[in-house]
Amino acid sequence: MWRPEPSKLKSVSPTEMNRLAKCALATAFERDPAFSALKRTNTFALLGTICHRILSGPRPGTRTKFEAVWSEHVAWAYSRLVASCSPFNPPVARQWPFYNQTKIRLRANLLNSASHQSKSGATQESWNETAIGVEQDLCGTPDKIIRFANGTIKVIEYKTGSVLIGGSLKPEIRRQMLLYAYLCNHKFDEWPTELAVYSFHDGWLRVEYTPSHAIDAAADAVRLRDKFNAAVENATTLDLAQPSPHNCLYCHFRTVCIPFQGALSADWAEYCTTIVGRIQRVDQGAYKSVRLFVEKSNMEQNASEATILRIPLQFEFHVGQLVCFDRLKPVSMDGILEMTWNSSCSITSPS
């Protein structure tokens, strides 16, 4: 059985806090070097990184300059994706989901510089992606901190996707902004006057808060860290799992996560298919293919057997092994699927 043996957490960032709140077992896998190869980037994360890199640099003042900067960062991101997905060939950037929408909205945001000005007064100081922390407990890197001439402080976070659910700010976004407020108060000895999120999907949103909200969020972050560290010390990290379709959807460690595989069922409707099964037959040509006795899956037809095609030759399998294939593409309704550029596979148990 796969069981991560992570190092303890010293400080907690907003990203780490949200991961701990969602499923701390993912943090355990993340912090164990034995599972580092499973962490792969994806097109959504790379689009976000492209936008953050451009927003944190000099503003391109014309459309021509923007196109040049955009192309440079896209080339960098695509090289990262190719390296992450080897031996598969990922789609070119123009085929990524939300590629055009993200580019258009970022360009509009940058070229309309007036939208970034506050009514609070002229800017005295500003910091892009500046790391701030509170001793050994909390740390964070807001996308932008602005201190205006009148002494007020504004914290801005940029998001490429939607930050709303049911018309309200997503809990993880609110937690992130509350921690930034707490960290800014520690750094400047003053609470931010405004917390703002700019979503390329939803536009500008103001996060209403009070200092007590931020203090409570900071206390929650420390509590989650301490709970995680206790599980590490007691070797009970598997008990931290919170498997659900929402929590597990984008996790890197599904092929080695026993709680995820145990909870998997046809009710977990997703854009991709996961199968846990025992190898019945292995064939090899230009690619490998395997025939499986299915033990767990989210296939709607609840098949007892499945065939996986287009498996790169470097994957080694033996009859009788229990394996987990993740993010497969269905080829037909009779249990035939294939690996694609973002598929993964791990041996769950030997033969």
C-alpha cells in the first residue's frame, strides 16, 4: 500500500491552507520526495502562471508589445508542459481550454491601465509578488500590494478562472485574501483598507472583511498545520484523506491514493475515466495495450473488463499486477479506452 512519509510543515501559505482544508493527504504526498514525479503541470495552471508573470513585470503599453510578451511566456509555458508530460505530446497552446479568452481578457486588463487606479489617491509604493511572513507560522505572496499617498493599503489578487460559486466568493479565495490581510497587518502594522480580486471571468470583486475575520483565518491555518504535523508524527496521514469528486478532480496523486480509489464509483461523473484493475493480458506493437479485470472505476457502464490502448512502451506491466490508470479517454462504449497526453498510471500492488 502506498503511504506517504512527508516532512512536517513549518509555515503555512494561503495555497497550503486551502490544500490542507480540502484534503491534507494531498499535502502529505506533495511533501514526500518519493511521489514528486507524479506532480505534473497542466494547461490551466500554466495559463495562470503566464498571466501572473506578465502582470508582475513591466506593463506592455501597446498591443504589439503585448503580443511579443505573451508569445515569449507562452513558449516558456509550453516547454514546461512538454517536459512534464513526457513521453506524451501535449496540445499546442492555441488548443488549450480558455486560451483565447484568457489572452483577450489579460490584454484588455493591461491596456486599460485606468482600471487599476484607485480613488484613494496617488500611489506612493507598490510591490508585485512580495513574500511576507509571520515568524514561522504563516507566509504568503500577494500578487500586488499598493500603499497610497494617504496611507491606505490595497491588496490585489489576479485569477484567470471564475472565483464565484452560487454568486458568492469561493471559500478558498476568501481564505486566501483574509490571510493576506493578516500578513499585511503584520508587515505594515496596519490593516488593508481594501482586498480586491480581479478575475478574468468575473471582473473586479471587493472582499469585505473585518480584522477579526482575518485573525480567525490565521488561527485556522495554524490549526490545520498542527493537525497535519500530528498525523505525520503518528504515521496516520492516510486518515487525513477527504475523497470526493470535487476534492479529487485535479489531484496529482490519484493513481497512488488508496482512499480515492476506494471511494471511486460510477457516480463520480468526470471529464475523464479512472480504472483500478488487475492485468489479464499485455500486448505490444507500436504501443502497448493491456486487458484488465476492473475492480473500481467511474465508467458509467460498470464494465467488469477494460482494454487500455496507446500505452508508451517504457511502461512495464506483468499479468496479475493491480494497477491504476487515470485520466483515460474512452474510445468506445464497450470498455475500450486509451492513454492521452495527461494520463498517468501507477502499480498499486505487485503480481
